[in-house]
Amino acid sequence: MNARIEVLTRRVAELEALLRKDSRTSSKPPSSDGPVKPPPRSRRQPSGRAPGNSPARTRSRCGRWPSRIG
């Protein structure tokens, strides 16, 4: 009975290892991954700042238009 349990335990471990394999971790083609792919992992660390311009930014006119027409 114990020998049968050991055989089945090894078989379960082998099958779980097969489930973890995809085209990134084996030589399988990408078409065998299935319809759902994991999102790409970014290597960039978040800075903690909000995206966009500085809240204290003022718009400069840069001399494009005259300040008064006259």
C-alpha cells in the first residue's frame, strides 16, 4: 500500500511540473500556451510619484503671440 502511495505521489509531482511549463520555461512553441497569456512583467521599479506634470508648473507663453494686439 505504501509503495502505491509513493508511486502516485511521484506521478502527481511530475504532472504538476508539466502544468507549470509554458513556452517561456520549456522548448514548447508559443501556440501551445493556450488563449490566456500572463501580462508582461515590467522590470522598472515604481517611483511612487504620480504620473504627469508637476502641480506647480506654470504655463509660459514663450513669446509666440503678442501680449496685446494693437
